[in-house]
Amino acid sequence: MGVECLEQLACADESDQSSCWGCWIWELGRDLTRLPEESCAVFRLVLRRILRRAVRFCSEVLQAPPGLLASLVPTVVEVLGDAYPELTRNANQIKDIINENEAAFLSSLERGRRIIERTVQQMEPSTNFPAEVAWSLYGSLGFPLDLIDLMLEEKGISLDSAAFNELALEDAKRKAGGPQAGQPGSTNTHLDMHSLAWLQSSKVPATDDSPKYAYRLGQQGQYEFSPCQATVLMLYRDQSLHKEVGAGQRCGVILDRTNFYAEQGGQDSDQGYMIHLGQQDVLFPVESVHLCGGYVIHEVTAVETLRAGDQVQLFVDEAQRLACMTNHTATHLLNFALRRVLGDSTEQRGSHVTAQRLRFDFDTKGHVTVEQLQQVEQVVQDLIQKNEVVHMAEVPLTLARRVQGLRAVDEAPSANRICGRSGYHQ
């Protein structure tokens, strides 16, 4: 099935969807087991949209318990397995994918439903649904835009599409250009010298970011990230410090502690959201995180008033963090492979790690041939296939330098780590 057909399924009325769940699971399983490489990202995005609409339909319309969708897989395999043998081979994998995505989205669905209900109750008659709330549903809870439109349409309400598109455009510019490109949020995340001096002279404590390392490997072999409770110390907007910021305004939030990884060392920052402690139905999407003079600044769009002294709880976007961790570890593999193929004189000169890709800058003697690049790729692939344990420890630099074969990648004068970025540890 092509992307266009999947898009038609994703946008179909739920009344049409209810009669063909088996077909949906067939398409989900068939395409997940043999996604074309060039269309992988598009297919996964569309399939996720289909699945999330299906989860909502089962939960709210059919009032079915969790697991209904996965329970249909054996029936689909029985009917279509002869024609599509990959369904039979991958039946368990398909069920696992459905169950994992359903469990992840059900909690977000309940929270999103409460957010929509609360916002609608506070809205003035004949007004559009606020774009900043829809953006928090879209960016922080993974609600597809068409699902947001559908849920609002059922209540006879329209989304402020123009304002939503403006937020989306600002976000795209920020991701494409970075702080040097003059994106709208840059003045809210980079402290000017006067504000920094005031914070320091006022004895405002630097942000404790040690909770960003407080994750562990669960029994199912997946990383588990715990939320972090924090206090708002100060707000930063338009190059000045504030104790209060109103709804709809974009600002930087300075906290006493955080589990968010700030942009540094060539790696993109975490994303996620924060909530007022004890108030589950108001999300403040965290779009970027920056470190300045020891203060970690979280760029958010306030969906309601934020004040210094507020107690908040922070939730990291786990999928985005894991993707960055994986790509970060890949830079170490690439560094090893380049030195093995090109020689020990090869030196890393920089890197850029995002959830989508990595860039690795290096210096070596002579021209790198196509054959050598193929050898580098093969070394990396061989290392990945070995699936060996990655060892990690935090030690003083003086001790780390004594470890034979260990190379400093992101060494800084004040650092206690050979590599201060997050990586993927098995």
C-alpha cells in the first residue's frame, strides 16, 4: 500500500474505520515488516496516526479494554497469512508494536481529553480553540492534528488554525536555523550579561541538572525516565527577567533543578513538557533547553500564567532522548572505525547529534577513498551486530587519562567526564 492510500485511511471517518479494523492491522503489519527505506519515516508517521485514531475509537466509542487491537492480529493472520506470509512470520512483533503504542498513547489520550475539556469550559462563547493548547497536545502528547480537529469538531468548536500554523512555522524555523539563525525563541533562552549578573549577585542558585542522568534500564530491556519536580526561580522574556508571564507568551523558564539535557557539546537539547504540580490538565511544552552561566533555561509557550515560585513537574520526551542517545553512541563507533581504517593520526574535529541524524567532522592525512568509506561503514556495522555492553562511569579526568585506549572527545577544563553528553548504554 502506498503512502497516499495510508493517508486516505488515516483521514477516514471513524464510522468507516469501525468495520475494517482487520484491514488496518493487516496494513500496519505488512508495512511495518517491509518498509521501503526511502519512505520509512513517512510510513511510520502515517501508521502512527492511524493507530492512534484506532486506539481512541476503541477506548471512547467501543469502550473496549486495552489489548483489543492486538487481539485481532491472529484473525488477520489466519485470513491473510497465506497471501502475505510475512504476517505469519512477524505476528508476535506486530502484536508487540500495537500493544506498546497503545499503552503509550492511552495515558496521553486521557490527559489530552482532560486538557480539552478544561480549556473548553474556560473559553468564551463563539471563540476558537487556543492554538497554544493545541500545540501542546500536538508537540508534547503526540496528538495528530487531524485527531485534535476531530475531537474539537465533536464539540462544535474550531481550532485557531492560523495561530497554530504560525507556531508550527516558528518551530520549523527554530529547528532549521538554530540560535545563530535568529529564530524567534533565541532572545528567551540566551541570558544577556545584565540578567546573568543580576542572578549571580542575587545569589540565585545555579540549576542542578544531575537528574538528567537519573534513568535506568527496566526489566523489559527499555530505559525508564523518571519525572523531576522543580521550582520556578525566574522567567526570562525579551532579554529581561520577569516574575510572571501570561498565557500565550513564549519565555525561558529558569528552574532550581531539571532532568532535561541542555544543548551542548554538539548535541541537541531534550524536548518534552512541564506541568504545575498536582495539575495534570495544563501542559507547558518545552521546545528547547539551553545552558547559560550555570542556569538551565527551558523555552516554553505558556498556556496559562507562570510565576516564580511555582512548583512544576518535568517530563522528558523519551523517544527523542533515546534517538539522540543512539546517535551519540554512533559517533563513538564512527570515531573508532575511522581511526582503525584511516590510522591513529585521524582526529575528531566536532560533531552534531540530533534525534534524526548525526554529523561527524574529522581531520586525516590524504584523500579518503570510496573503498575506505565502505570499510568504515562495515566496521561500524560489525560493532553494532556484536551488540556488546557499553560501559559508562563518571570519574575525575586525572583518573580517566590513565585508562589505556580511552580517548577524550568532549574534554573541557571544568569537566569531570571524558564525554559529557548522553549516550546509549546497554
